[in-house]
Amino acid sequence: MRPVRRDVLRVAGAAAVLGLGSACARIPVESPIDARALDGRAQPGAPYVRALPPASDATAEEVVAGFVQAGVGPEDDFAMAREYLAAPAREQWDPHAQVTIYSGSQELEVEVSDDGEATLVVRAVAMLDDRGARSLLSGPTSREITVGLEQVDDQWRLTSVPDGIFLSEAAFETLYAPARLYFLDPRREHLVPDHRWFSLKRGAPGLLEGLIAGPADYLAPAVHSEVPSTSGVTDAVITTAPDGTVQVTVPQAVAALPAAPRALALAQLENSLRSFQPLSGVRLVWEGAEGSPADEVGLERALPGHRPIAAGPTGVISLADISGSDPAQLVPDLVDIELGSPVIAQDGVLAAALTSGDSTVVLASSDGSIALREAATGGQFVPPRIDDAGYVWTSTRESSGVLLALSGADPEHDAKIDAPWLSGRRILALDIAADATRMVVLSADTGGARLDLCAVRRDENGVPSALTEPIAMRPSLEDVTQASWYDEVAVLVLGEDSSSGEQRAQIVDFASDRDPLPPLKTSTERIAGTVVADTIWASTSDGTLLRSDGDAWTTVDVDATDPWFY
């Protein structure tokens, strides 16, 4: 048991890292952070952050706090942070294992006991793993970390510390930036993003290493890469052109590929590098000339639709032009049918909706090329969603652990896709991304709602066969009832603000966390929006249609419900 006497030191977190220019912020315990641009030898635009070594007369508490704050200095493999460690901890510590991101508005608390140990308490808000995948916590969470202490030459040093580093939110945002590693769907028609965070100091080499290492576990079974899994990919030469833009010379490992896979690999490289803000204007140089491989192979970002539709008194109507007396009907075979939750494929042909009190899923088309059919009956179904491989996705509300993939081409190709992790749960909503690969599923049980991100496994013809094991997303809203794709890396959710009790919609973005929209009427049942649309639409249980440009909601005088985009 520890002795009763303890000394406690509370120090403010490193919250005042304000910029990348000449900003300089003082951190308590005499550990300042200086941020300034590096010279041309380092990643363009990367900040230089200086961590200080332990003072010769530093107390045990100050050494613990100083080690935490020294995580801002990655130079020479975190050499400055290692100065706080005694041998052999200095060699054993792995700073790259993870990043604990803590609230800079809270104090760090260091408690030293008389038995050679200290306890550090941080208010963690997120974690970053060794591959750059960030996990947001539901809120600031107290975490206790025990470290060992001893005196070496009359100076306190740490004998045991957990692997990884600690960064305040402000320090993390200064030292890291989001990026998207792009992989290919099995049909090689879409670039599928895998969102990560990378050190600004590492820059392009870090992204290239990420492409070599491959996608996240949930995505790996569903995508493909033409970038060779060889260290030669990181041999790309990075230079700055006279106009200040960054140039990346295509590595020989990629240049030596046959023409078709090389074009795909170059598209992966170019789009991945450009997704990293400091490299947004990067130019690929190959055989002494610049090229645009994405144009060559026809690959581009897969974004959700922008043309608004809704269920009218009957049929599927357009909300694109509501100035006339009667909105245009879009699906001839559905004109006279009372329906809900209509959806149309992005190419404007395949359509689906719910009828008969959501107990039937009907398929049709805008041009008559697909015969009207009742594709699923005998249950309460969630609103259907369509992918560009020609499948309509839905599920019964009470899940038996399967989703339905209904073929727009041939009923014989309808499939039940196993999702055992949904068994026994109530499905509230699902949506498939425009890349036809990533899917979000909102479900609930007695423990509350859960938003999962998974991927669809397909063959080279786009036929789905399975869902991957999901990872959890964490909206901060309570009682979430709807979730749909808003952007490549953002999901629009509908729920309740825990602090005000108001019904709110929120954009849950993998890069910029959470962005709330204006409060809604408590009777709102459906919301629809995408990053490429001009407005966000909503409908209420009393039949009111609402529209917002992001600042406020206005009522639209159209008899319509269940808005959506295609």
C-alpha cells in the first residue's frame, strides 16, 4: 500500500499553441512551445515545435509534467522527451504507438507518492493509433497513468512510462492534419477514402507509408490497391517548384508498373497526397513531365447527389423547381401510388420507395427500363438506399442479422447479406456511400442507439457478398434517429442536443469533429443534405416541409414529405 503522504501538482494543459508562424506560447512548468516554419529541408509548411529538457532542479512532479509536454517535439525520434527517462526506459519507450489527445481547458494533475511511483491524470478527448486512425471519445474522460520514478545523479527521471505521447487539443491541431488514403473498389470505378491523421513534419512520406501499409481493418476486405507494397514507394523525391508548389517525383516502384495498374496507382497517389492540406496543390512528376492520372482513368471523388426529391401526395416529385403549381413527377410507374422514403440512383434511372405503411419495398425506374415490382414484403422496412452497382439496400426494422440487397436488374440476383453484429437490434437507418463501398448503419437496443461504419464486400462485377466488421462512430447527440452520408468523410445525423434538449441535426465529420445545424421542430422525422447541395431539407410528422441554407429553417409550401437527394 502506498504511504499516506502525497504531493500533488496541477498544471494547465498545453492549450495555447495558436499558429504556425511566429506564435509562441508559454506552458507552465517552464516548458514553452515555439512554432515557426521549417526551412526547405523539411515538409513544406510543417511547424517547428521546441520541447525543453528537464531542468537540473526539477521536482518529480515537474519531470512527469515535462515528459508529457515534451511530446510536442518529434525531432530525432523524440530525443528531448527521452531525456526525461532513465535507462532502460529511454530505449524501450515507443513514442509512435499512439497519441492521447487531452483537453487543453483542463489541468494536468500529477500525484507523487513515496513508493517511487506517480499518477498522471489527463482528461482525454480522443485517441490516435499508430496508423493515424483517430477515435473520438464521447466526452472528456479522466485517465490515470502510472509512471515509475527514481533519482539519477540527484535528478528525477522516469523508469516506466506507457508507449505513445500526449498532446493537448491545440498542440494536436498544430502538429497533425487530416488526410484521405484512397483505395479502389473491386470494379476499379471508385476511389474509396480511408480517413487518417498525419504528422505535418512527416508529410508526404507519412502518406506514402500509409498507402503501402494498406487500409483500415474494417475497409481492407472490401477494397483493392495498385500501389505496390514495397518500401520503394517512399523513395519519391519531394521538391518545391519555382512557383512554390510541391512536386513529387513518381517513385520507380510505381513507374515500372504496366500501363493500366500504373494509372490507377498514380490516381491513388495523387488524390491521397492532395487530400493533405499542405500538399493540396501537389504535382506529380513522371519522366520529367507533369501528369493527371485521375483524368486518364476516369477516377474522381465519389460524392452524394445534389438533386432534391420527396414523396408527394402520390409518386416521387422533384424539389429542384417548386415555383410552379405542380412539382414534376420523376417515376412514371409510381405516379398514382402513395409512398414514402423515395430514393433514386445517381444516374437518375433506378428508383425505390416504401409503400403500404412501410411494409413493402417497391422498385421502378424513371425511364421504364425496369419493370415495377414489389421486391420485399412482410415486415416494417427501413428507408431504402441505392448504390451505383444497381442494388437497393434495406432491412426489416427488427433485425435477424441480415440486410437485403435487391437487384434492379434481375430478381434472381436479390441477396441476403449477413450482418451478425446487427442480430437482435432495431435498425433505424442505413445509407451507402457514393463509392458503393462504405455503409453506415444506425441501430438501437436497450442500451441505446449505435452508429456503425462498415464496408460491403463485392466481386469485380459489383455483386455484394458480405459486410465487414464495423467500427463505431460517436455523434454527441442523444436519441439519434437518422444517419446518412453528407460527404466522403461526413455523416448527417438527427437527434437531440443533450444540453438543451432541442432536436438538432449534426454533421459528424471525421476531420473537423462535429458541426451542429440550427435547432429543429421537435416533430422533425426526416432530414436530407449533402455537401454538394445548396440547401438542407427536412419534414415533420405533421406534413410540414422545411428548407435551410444553414442559418435557419423556413417552411416550404409544398405537399411533400421524406426529402432526399440523388
